[in-house]
Amino acid sequence: MWKWTRRTLWSLGLVVIVAYIGLCVWVRVNETRLIFIRNRPYIPPSPSLALNQQRVEFADAEGTKFFAWVVLNSSEDTSKLWVLFFHGSEENVSIHSNDYDDFRSMGFSIMAPEYPGYLDSPGVPGESILEREGQAAYDYLRRIKQVPPRNIVFLAIPLEARWQLI
Amino acid sequence: MAINLASHVEAAALIIQSGFSSMASIVQHELPFVPIRLLLKNKFESDITIGRVNMPVLVIHSTEYDRFHPFPHGQRLYDLAPFPKQLLRIRGRYPQDLTSAAVNPNFFSEITTFLNAHTAFHLHQPLPSIAPVIAATIDSNGIEASVAQYRSLRTGNPNGFNFREAELSRLGAELLRQKKTNEAITVLKLNAEQYPQSFSVFDSLGDAYVAAGNTAEAMRNYQQSVTLFPDNQNSSRVKLDELQRKSASALP
């Protein structure tokens, strides 16, 4: 009797250990897919917004190319103010057209970088490359657009994660 | 990413909307027995980097339940941020709610006030959205009165409110969430009348008709949306296909 009980307990323990290791492997393998949810479709801005977004390309110090939407403020006196707009990980650059319009109405121009692997941006997203992209976008505003730091606002809609197992 | 960037470059301000303190803390909540800190490659440790930020910080976070954006994360980021800083508590259960004037009417005016107070900017206060005005009239005098009010304000005071397409779309979505389906349909029909070239307006109207159980009108509006934006990525196309499939299978 005791022999059977011991064998059952050992089997159960083994199952728990294998399941636990499997869960750890699952987390490791699926991490990128669970953090960077890239299935949202492109949504064109409503024509009534007259957003006139431009697609600009820029690169980091290692030569990796990125793109961003740039929405310019039409008012000349305030066009030097910029929002560097980082969308959430379950979104893409086209989702926030109305928000760009709101910031534009406040007096800002907007630069919204798209992340690698989103829409038609090549590559795979990850913390390291996103940090390089953020720096490259900032450098673009500073060097190409000649925007002083005191005129730049960062807007962060941080990354999301869908980790539920069921 | 933006918090990390703000921790080592100069800028006027940092606005964090629905932030979390670290990726590990979010995942640990879902998988409490897994050594997440050891496993994660993407750590996004905002709770560490926020302390190094050297600019005014505005933390915006919904107080309503959100499994993946719990309010304590926003509170923790605010607590760890250096001064000057402000915590803006808002409503909303979904990302699209946060900037909706139907849910948070003062969202952008609060941002404007914060930036004007803590930077050298002299920003324009955004026009108030028409959505809360219409929502209040629906509650007090009914949907017909609100439609009449919209038409009257749109012609009589066109620069007094923001009449953008998104205002009524978001109000319609909010009414649908409140199960006020007939009011939502009326509001979205009014929006479609104002913006007949917008595919998304007809998509929203189709959703409202689905909620009302009116398949024929839903299909008609999804079809109009697809006509205006034929791209495969238009979600109306998928919804229309689904309704057509259901209609076909329901035939004897």
C-alpha cells in the first residue's frame, strides 16, 4: 500500500515539475508575441481631420531604419513645439489619428514612430531596438528639425502584455 | 521606452498614459509561481528609470478596473517620479475610452493646463467636445432633443465646440456600452449624415445595428463602409462576411 502511495506521489511530483518547466519554456518562447501584439489593422485617418500626415524615415547609430508619421501644425507661431508620441504595444501608428489632431489643435506638431514589426515596418520588436528607435526619433527632431529640447514633450502609452493563459 | 529616453535626454515634459512599473510586475501578477525576473528578456523597468527623469512628469491613469493596467501601477510611477509631477485620475476600462470626451471630457484641457503650468508653453485650450453636451441632453430631455440641439449648435455656434467625427462616434460607443442601443443608433446616424465619406462612421453604425439585432441594416452599413474603404484591413469586411454567412446558414 505504502509502495503504491509513494509511487503515485513521485509521479504527481514529476508531472508538476515537467509542467512547471514547460510553463517557463512557454514564457520564454512566447514573450515577444505576448508583449508586442501586432494584429491591429491599419486605420486611415478620417478625411475630415485633414491630418496630412507625412511618412518620414530615420535611422539609429547602427544604421537600422525606422519610420514615423509626422503631423505638422499649420500655425507658424507654434509649429516649433513637438510631441514625440509613442503608441502602445497593442496598437500601431495609425490608431491615434484623433489624438494627433487634439495635440495639433493645442499647438503641437507630432512625430509618432512606428515600431519594428508593426504595419509595414520590417524587423522584430524588442526592448533594446525600441530604445534605440526612441533615441533616433529624438535625434531626428533635434538635428533634422532643429527643435530645442525645451520644445519637445514625450508622450508614452506604455507597452501592454496579454499574459493570461486561458 | 519613452520613460527610458526621458531619463537620459533633455525635454520639456513627460506624459505617461496607463503606465506600469515594470513588465515583470505585470506578468508576475498573472503567473505568480514563475521566476519571471529571470526569464524575461524585455524588462521595461520603468520603476527604476522614472527616478532618473529630469523634467515635469504627468501620470495619467484610469481608476477603473483594468487587469492589464491596474491603477496602483500609475500611482507607483507617480510616487517614484521626481518633482514637479502630477497624477491625473481618469475613467475608462478600455484604451479607446481614455481620450474619449464622452468618458473623460477634460482629458486634453488637463494636459494643456499641466504643460502651461510647468513649461514655457502658452498652449491653446482645446475646444470643448460636443459629446458631453449631447450626452447630458440625452439624459435630461431625450434623444430627439439632443439631435435638435446638435443641429442648432452646429449651425449657430460652429466654432464653440469640437464637432469632429470622433466626438459622436465615441459617444455612440459609450451609449452602446451603457446598453442605450436606440440612442446610440440615432447618434451614429446623425454622425453618418454629417460625415458621409467616413468608412469608420458606417462601421460604428453597423455595430450598433448588430447590437439592436437588426442584421439587414447592419449589413447595409458595413457594405457602405467597405465601399468607402475597400482595403482588406477594413474590419467591416470581416463583419459583413460573418453576417452574410450567418444569414445564408439561417435560410431553410
